[in-house]
Amino acid sequence: MDVKMDAAALNAFLLQAYPQIADDFRIERVAPMEADIRLLTAERHLRPGGTVSGPTMFALADLGMYAVTLAMIGPKAMTVTTNCAIDFMRKPAPDRDMIGRARLLKLGRVLAVGDVMLYSEGQNAPVARAGLTYSIPRD
């Protein structure tokens, strides 16, 4: 399957469609059925106890799945999350960016199913894993 949107196109689309998150995330790599996204971790993303908050990690996983899906189908803004389950496994570093590695497991006409592994930059072990399903709008 061919990629329809590369990292530059996805970043431009996200800036246009979601300007409120433009300072927080950056799509870094796109390949067939895969995408990497960076959370530019800042103090506003931390929770008490000095770690990245769960809602922030959920946003990274959700946006990673959105990005990999749009990379494959093109700029369909109304592609939406229909399911997400996330497992938090380790405490992320509060002073490092987080990386989401998203991959599609199945891309159909109506649904996209994938997973996103979340990492603290520079660490090999994932801090969280999310399984997501997206609904793809009809043309």
C-alpha cells in the first residue's frame, strides 16, 4: 500500500485542523502502515509525582493512530476514534520527549485497527501500549 501523506503533509494538516496542539506534537516519520510521533514534553504535561500524565499519553497514542491512518487514506478530518485500550507499564521520564510508534494492523474501508507503543526518548523499554480502532468516513 502506498503512503498518501508524508510527515510534512501530516504536520501541515494537523496545524490547519488542530492548531491548539501545534506546539505539543510533531509527526517525525511515515512509512507504509507506520508512523512515529513526538510529544514535545513540557511542564503542562506533568502530573503530581513528576511524571507525564495519563491523559497526555492517551493524546499521544490517539494522535499517533490518527496520523498513521491519515498517512494511508489521505486527509479525512472526520476519521474518528471508536475504541482505545491503554496499558501503562512504566513511569515515563518527566524531562524527556515521548515518542509514539504507531502501526496499522488492519486497514479496511470502514475501520482501521492498530497499536501505538509509547517510549520516553532514549529508553528502550516502552512506558505504555495502546490498541485503537478508528472509523473511516465514507467518501
